[in-house]
Amino acid sequence: MKKPIVFLILLLCLVSGVYAEERSLKLLAVSETDEGYEGSAADLYLEIKPGNNRIFLDTYPLTKLDTQMSTRFAKSVACDFLDADCEKYDFFYRIRADSAIIGGPSAGAAIAALTVAALSNIELNEQYAITGTINSGGIVGPVGGLKAKIDAAADLKLKKVMIPKGERFAKSPLKEVSVGAITIVEEGENDTIDLVEYGKSKGIEVVEVTSLSDVIYEFSSIDLKKNIVELEISPLYTNTMEEIAKELCNKNSELKSKLAGREIPQNLVPDFEAAVNLTSQGLNALEKQKYYPAASFCFGSNIRYSELLFIFDNLTKEEVKEEIGKIREEIANFDSEIKENGYKTITDLQTYMIVKERLVEAEEQLNRTIEGIDDEKERAFYLAFAKERVYSARVWGKFFNKGGKEFKLDKGVVKESCVNKLAEAEENYRYVRLFLPTPLIGTQTELDRAKIDLEKGDYELCLFKASKAKAESNAVLSLTAIDERNEKIVLDEKLKIAREKIAEEQQKGVFPILAYSYYEYADVLKETDTYSALLYSEYALELSNLELYFKEEKTTVTEKSKPEQKKNVVIYIFVYGFLIGLIVGILIVYKKPLRGPISRASRGKKR
């Protein structure tokens, strides 16, 4: 009996092995040497098994940057891209290289592509490779060391390399560029290398890609692009944002009228002119129904007018302290109010974030008022900023309780999302720092503040600030890697995808008010300030899909199967049927001759 049992076990092992397929993909990377960065390669493997949505990552040798968080995020983007229920599976990723490579987010696009392929049973061409980060909305983000990676691909005799859109031209030397509060170092226009032509000289087709669907198509010729959903702005958002903008701009008119007839001292003329200019921009945006930009411009103008009024009022130090006390009491009361109300929807959560941030900023400005109390102009500015920030927080509170899909948003869940987003942001920041000689002070400050919020239990603010810090790192990397002639093209692509993602969320009953507000602001800025527009487009993308971090019911992978999946299922059924039939046949055939010899042997023993 031993032989047939062993044979059956082997057959069953073969059957079970049908589902234990491990998929792989070539990773293009860079390694750090004494002479700088040089191209390198690694193998990425993935095996998916039934489980509980756990992610396992095994790298050898260890990468220079931790790749755990980017792997987790890339897997989440892939599941979201397919609208797949990944809660029922465990994901086992392995990275193998001949030498230590720089990991981190640079492998994100490859990890996301391999995950989509594994979940959809799509075969990826092993002679192709992708290098790029993966960002919210499935955007393929910029990476460094592309020329060296193409060299590595040539050594591997690969046929095609996909690179992020806008990075066709590699640039040097470096120069400083300012993006709002962020100072970065950007490569210049001299000594540019056309990577498409460079790839041809190496026998490699270099293709620019924008999104995860582009990547899958280049790898397999299978089009997974979703039907474009037109963004129809919720009347609730439009009406509320219009109300907010008008309220801030009406206050602007009131403050300006209080200055009517007063002679502006020469040293304050620049402040007054700045306020007038912001008012003009606000009213122009309001006329074009661009309500978030209108609110932003009018708020900036309100600070300037309020500052001038405080200077004209010539408050004593005691009167300033009394005003500080009133503002602090208002902050405390409103803070208690929003904490008591809580939140159940993404709209409520994002409203809480923006209101809470304004209250915290107001408190910070009051502290600065005290520090600069001996300087009349300085204390007037900080006091005005604090007062107007609290007013804007109250106005933004109008977005509370506007309905929408409810999520599990208890403190524990929001804390976990804060921790994950913070880890992602830090990983991105460390990666960007590899290619820039100077620190990103603004981004580092935002990360430090997010960590303080985490320690204090302000998980909502932590999530918000970490999201912004991650977006800033993405923006900086884009500006350093993308050739100037492609900046507007890339910006338009980002805005397009942000708009589509917001539309998808709206279809699901979720309206990310911050994402749309930043999208709208970036769309207004793109004609006059490409750098700032790019930054706000990254904010929009990062905040467009916070539901990735919160649980909701989704369709299963099998329900979302592609034609290739159905084809494979038929093959599996055939194989199973054949093997089961073979097993039954062997048992029947083997069982009949077995009885005779055994019975004769038995009778012989009895004799």
C-alpha cells in the first residue's frame, strides 16, 4: 500500500503547486560607490497566498534604504487600482541582488506592477523593466540615476526600460530653486542627455510612462485603463466653498473700509499694496467661481489689513495681552467643540484636519506675539495672523456634517494611518536626500511636527502633515529630475490624474475636500507659478485617496477577474479534473489485482 499512497501524495502536491506560482521581475537600481552611483540590478519576486493581508519582505543583501513602507504602499496602490479585496491574502516579496542597492521608494512602480500582474494573472515580459516611484492615484513618480540604470539594463540585455514621464532628458549641473517655503537644488540645462536616444545606442527602447495602467500596457499589451469618470462637483461642496470664500472676502471688504481715509505711513505702504493685490486676486477668482483660491487670497489680504489696523490702534502691551487671552479662549472653546462632534466620513476627517491645523497655527502665532511684544510691527502681524486664522477655522467648520460614506475612523485606526503615512514620508524624504546636496528644511520641519503630533495624540494632524511632507518630497524630486521643457506637461498629467481620482472617490460616496481644494488652487496657479502649482498638485494627489488607510467593503479579486483570469481558471479546472480522474483510475486498476495475491498469500500462511 505504501507505493500508491506516496504516489497519491506526490500528485496532490503537484495539484496544490498550481496555486503556489511565484512571479518575478527585474529591478533596475543604483549602488553607491566611492566614485558615485553606478547602475545595478536585482530580482523582485512575489508569491501570494491565502491569509490575512500581511506583507512579508525579504531583501538580500540589505538595501541602503528600508523598502518596507514603499512595498506596503505599492501593494495598497495595486489593490486599489484593481478595486480588489486583498484582505484575504498574504503577500511575500523577495529582492535578491549581487551587491547592496539603494532601495526605498524607487522600486515602488515595479512592486505595484508585479502585484497587479499577480492578482490579475497577467504575464509580464521578462525582457522589460520599469524604474520609478509609485504615488497616490497610481502615478509613476521620478527617480534618480536613470542613465546608470539604462547601463545596467544593457548589461542584462533587456529590450525595453520604462522611465517616469518628463525624465527623458537627464540634466546637470545643480542649481538652487525655491518652491514656496521649500528651497531645493535643481539640475541645470547644460549637458543634457536624451535618454531615449541613449537607450537606442545601447539597443534598448526607453519609454516614458505616466501611470500604473501605462506600465501594465507596456509590459503586456493589456489595457487596464478604467473608464474616465467625469468630475461633477458636489453641490454641497460648491455651495459650502462659495459661502466660505464670500464670507472671507466680505470680511476683507469690512477691514479695508476701516482703513479708508487713513494715511498709510511710507514704511507700511508695501504691506498695504500687498493686501490690495491679494484682494484683487481674490475677487477675480470669486468671479471665475474658483472658490478655494478666492478664499485663500482674501485670507492673505485679511491678515495684512488686520495688521495695519492693529498698528493704527496703537495697542499697549497690556491691551495686546488681553487680546491674546480672548483669542486663546476662542481657540479652546472651538477645539473642545470639534473634538466632541468627532467625524465619521472622509469629508469630516479632512475638515477636522484643516480646522485643527488653523487652530494650532493660531496658537503658535500668539506665542510669537508674546516673544515679539516689544516690536510694534512684529506683534501686530502675529496677532493679526492668529486672529484671522481662528476666524478662517470657524468658517471652514461649515464643512462638518455634510454626509457621505462612513468609515471606521476611531482613534486607533487614525493612529495607524498616521504611523504608516509618516513612515512613507520619511522613506521618500531619505530617498530624495540621496540626490540633493542640501537638506529640505521645510519638509524636515513638517516631518518633525508630524512626529510631535503623534506623541501628543493628535493623529489627524499627524496624518495631514505627513501627507503634505510626502507630497513635498515628491514635488522636489519632480523638479530636480524633470527637464524644464516638460514641467507643464507633467503638471497637466498630474492634475488630470488628480481630477480623475477625485471623481472616482466621489462615485464611491467620498468627497475629499482638501484634495479638490488643492487641485483647484494648482489649476489656477499653473499659468503663473509652475513650481507652486506642481506642489499643490502633489498635495491634491496625496490627499485624494486617504481611504487606502481605512477599511471598507470591496469586491473580491475573483469578482474583478480579467479575461486572462477566466482562461486560467478553466485550465486549472481541466488540470484538476484530469489528475483526479487519473488518481481514481489508478485506484480502480490497482485495487482489482491486489485482492488475488493477498488472499492466496493469506491462505498460504494459514496452512
